[in-house]
Amino acid sequence: MAVAITTLPAKASERVGAINDLQRLTVSLRGGYERQPHCVLFQFTGQLDAYSDKQFSEFVAAHIHRGSLPLVIDLSRIDFLDSSGLGALVQLAKQCNDAALKFMVVGNARVVQTVKLVRLEDFLHLKPDLESALGQLDAA
């Protein structure tokens, strides 16, 4: 049996990809995280709504620490985001701001539309795709 050895790429653009081991947080939300050289990357799939906002918040909180690396919350595979999901993102943004922790949210067209509807794109540091979010961290 052969064992594969992988190394982490040096540039953000080479790191873009899916986290393979997503945990079931609720019936409709899965999430995973991965520590990378310049950030902690969280990826979610499914629905971020009134039924999953608490689990989303608890999952992120369990994997960050004060003085930690910047956070990138990848919602590009989220199918639905409601006001409760937005509330969870706003709470996370407030916690990060209080802890002087840099963070960014990546969204697909549905997420971007919802966030822009309530004019939170600047507050949530919304980025159009994962590659540009990671690239901005590399440039910093």
C-alpha cells in the first residue's frame, strides 16, 4: 500500500479547493475547517437559516482563538441564507472586531444578493470568490 505525502502550496491561488471532511452540523448544514498558513478557512454547504444558525456559530467559535489567524468563511456552496443566518454572520463579525481578528466572507450569487440587500457587504468584508479572499491575505 502506497502512502501519499502532500505539502501545502505557497501561494493562496494554489490552495483554493474544497475541504474534504465536512461535518453534519444539522440536517441542512454541513461545515468544515482547515488551518492554512495565513488563515483558518471555514467552508459550509447547505442552508444557513433559523434551524442552523446556532450550530454554525458554535462550530466557528469552537475553532477560533483570540490572537488567532484571520478567518475566511466560505459560503460559496450555501443554497439558502435567511435573516437568522445573517444575524449569525453579524454576531461573528462583531466578535472578530472586538478581538481585533481579521475576517472575510466569501459568497455565491445568492449569498451576495442577500448580504447586499441589507447593505452588509462592507461590514462582513464580502469577497466574490475564495481565490480573491486568500490572495488578499497573501498580499497583506
